[in-house]
Amino acid sequence: MVIAAGAVALGAPASAWAYNWPLKPFDRPHPIRGAFDDPREHEGLGGSSHSFHFGVDISAPDGTPVYAVEGGTIYRYRDAVSVRQGPGHEFAYWHVQTFLAEHSYVQKGQEIGWIRPGWGHVHLAERIDGIYVNPLRPGGLEPFTDATTPVVDAISVTAAGAPVGLAHVTGHIDLIADAYDLPPLAPPPPWEDTRWTPALVRWRILDDGRDVVPWETAADFRTTLLQPDQYELVYAPGTRQDHPGLPGDFRFWLSHDFDTTLLPNDTYRLEVAASDTRGNTGRAFVEFTVANRPGGKA
């Protein structure tokens, strides 16, 4: 299963797209408490729903001034200020109160407003040709360094929602990985335990060091936003977004209803790799033994 959003034109040199932070100092990283494409839960009169986070949440106290990362035309919304740079390129700053007039022009680095009371962050979103892109991709928000290594915390093999004994695996199974990344700069309380989703989650199955199922991509958040209808294809039940004082729990579908009868009876290694936008990669594995009846039956 490969989960990735539609392609977007990002072929320009990285330096051509890079922009500084929307908070002072512009040339220094700031803590981020919400990652791109991480899970979002919504409660309403119609029940609960889910979506992917379409930007990054940069922590700062209420009232902190916010500045345009690029120049452009101002568009005002109820809880956001948008700066349109030109055809097809737009930056939006959510939870920001502005004093600027609709359709006025701002220069790069000009103050556009301040963080509204009660939010404690500015949500920065970038959109190119109508598609939200990851501000933390190489060549986006700079300077940004990330030396933390994502963690593959657990790998689960289940059937009908119940754990499967790894010494005797038969029939159809589900493969799930718990994985997360830690932000390079810890956000202030109560978000100090925030976790990020990895930017890329992949898996493969090996037999005696040889790929029998080559690398598959479970989730790819490196560049573009996934659509809400893909949520349940990416995140397995039990996934939880970050909350104040409670870190997120990100459970990724590796394979839903994997047919073990496609593999000869033998012992295999399921390996999972989780990477960030800078290529830091954490890995984990479990071994399982396929023991179907002769003739390929469970």
C-alpha cells in the first residue's frame, strides 16, 4: 500500500523556495508542537471526524507579533491571515489577529498581526497550486536542523483485532507499526511531551536477509498534504493526536489483510523504518513464523 498525496511542482532549487521563520528572530528555529499531516480529531453535532494537519504549529506566547515570510497581498479570514505571493503560491497564518486592510500589500519580514489569546502558537500553512505542502521539507522553512531520530516503538501482528502468536502465523493478518519523532526543540509546557509523526514510514519482509516483500510505503508526509478520505488508510485504530500533557500515539497501517499463504512456511523478519524530512531513520523488526497447512490453507 502506498499512501502519498498528488505531485506538486517543487522542482525549483531549494534556495529559491526557502523562507525564514514568521517569528523573531527570523534566522533561528522555534519550537514546533504540531507536525505536518499529523492526525487531527474533530468533534461536532454530526459526531467525530478526522483529518490531516495542513501546516505546522509554531509555539509562541499569546500576543507575539507574526511576520510575513514572503511579501504579497493580504486576505483576511475569521481566524487567519493569508499572504498571496502571486499566482499559485500562498502562505496562511492561523490564529492571528491582523491590523492590515484587505488586499493591502506587505513586504517580506513585515509585521502582519499577533497571536490571538488562548492559542499559544501560529499555524503556518503553505499552499502551491492549490496543494498544501510541508513547510519543513528541504528548501522550505529555514533555518531548520533536525538531529533527532524517529522511533519505531512497536510492531503489531493481529487478526480480527486480536494479537497473533508470532511463532504460528496463519491466514490473513494485519500489520501495524507505532512510530513517532521528537521535535528538535521541545515546546513549552503543557506541550513539552509533544510527538511528531515521522515524515516517511516504510516496511518490508525478509527471509534470511533477502527481500520477499520489497520496501513498501505506508505513509509519506515529506512534501504534500493527504486528503481526509485517506485517513483510515494511513492511521490504524487507537491513533491519538497530541494533547496538552498527553503525547500522541501514531499507529500506522503497514498492511491490512496481508495474505500469509503467499509465503512458503518459514520464519520471516518484518522490518519497519521511520524517517524525518532530513533523512534521520529509526528501525525496528519482529520475526514471525508462517505455519499454514499444506496446500496454502490457514
